[in-house]
Amino acid sequence: MKLKFDFQPLRQTSWRGHLLRFAMGGAVTVGTGLVAKAFGPIVGGVFLAFPAIFPVGLMMVEKLQNESAGPGARGHRARRAAIAQAVGAAVGSLGLAGFAAAAWLGLERVGAGLALPLALAAWAVAAVGGWYLRKRAVSRSLHVGHGGTAHAH
Amino acid sequence: MEEQLLRFLAGGALVASFALLGDLFQPKSFAGLFAAAPSVALATLGLTIHQRGTSYGAIEARSMIVGAASFFVYASAVSWSLNAWRPKPRVAALSCVALWFAVAAGGWWALLSRAG
């Protein structure tokens, strides 16, 4: 499937869903700060990669897919969408590690003003790059699986 | 109290914005990248560095690598369990959080507990 930019899901998502994600994100950010205050930055830092929004996102995907699927495809379609989302999140976590490494190495060298944008760029490059590499590997294995050696592109 | 309110608003706004951006992309596996966006980290590091300096932020960022590895195990486990056992997605997502804590605690003990 090709990468697409689509505004349709915005019309399907309820304002409650956005509010829930806002509240969850805010609560986890406050919680992370409190953990760092109580146990120090070494423990607090681990919680910067706590899966705060992922479970909420998965619940929203499940609800949306179940609402739009027919009665026969309800659980199956939601599960397939959730698996795709989870695979994406696993690849995205490589980007999260890239962000953390870039921030760790850059903060004291170049300051926050440059280190944080560079760390965000590292996240984007690692996450999107990882996603493309995985997509290529999957399509290659499908190609080989279908005996497509004569159709090499 | 004012600090907590600021953290709540900054974290909430960044998390909601990244999630909204993720909603706009197809296929779902690409949208999933935004579920692992560094939104909480950006809000926390931004405020922490402002209050305590870059050295404190760098220590937090180093620890975050362990959290990110735990996230990888967590998201992989959610995907694997959905394939293998076919639970409801919400059940898989919530029950696997325990795995994140276990891997994070193991990583902290093995790599960070003796670090300065």
C-alpha cells in the first residue's frame, strides 16, 4: 500500500477521542515529572518512552474499525488495523531511541536550542527509514514467496 | 502546582498534535510511527532543561534509550499477541504494559542503576 495523506479519518474521530489523548498525554507528562522528582533523572528518564498514547490510539482504531465494518468482519478488521498500528509503533520505537541518543549526545555539546530539533529530526529519519526498510523487506519476501524471481524489479 | 499545570498542558498539546498527525496517514503501519513519537519527551525535556539545565536533561535522555528499547519489546508483544491469541486490541495493549515495566526495570538494573 502506498503512503497517503488523508483528511477523512479526522471527520470520523470524535472530539472525545482527541480530548482523551490530550488528557492522557498531559497526565503522563505530569507523572514523568513526579517520578523524576522522587527518584531522580536516571529513573525519570526511562519514563520519557512510556507508551502513553499507544493504548488509547489502539482503542480508538478498534472503535472506528468496528463501527465501519460489517457485522461479519467486526473483530477481524479491528484486529488487523491494530496489528498494523502495533508494527508501526515497534518501528517507531527505533526512532524514539534515535531521539534519545541524539538528545543525550547533543544537549551538553550544542545546547537545547539545537539539540532538541536535531533529536526530533533523528526520530523522523530513524522511524520513516525503518518503516521503508521493513516495507521493502516484506514486499521482497512476499515476492520470493510467490515464486517471483523472474519478475525482479 | 503551576509547574504541574504547565507540564499537563504542554504534554497534552504535544501528544494530541502528534496523534492527530498520525491520523492523517495511510497505511495504518505508518500512522503507528506516531504512536511512538517523542511527544512526552519533548515536553518534559523542554521544561526540565529550562528549570535544571542541560546536564540534567542529558541524563534523562540517556535513560530514555532504555525506555525506548522497552517500548520496542512492548509494541512487538502487542502485535505478536494479536496475531497469536486474537484478543481484543485494547486487552492486548493494556496487558502488555506490564511487559514494558518489566523490560524497563531490567534495563535500569543492568545498565543504569550503577551509572552516575
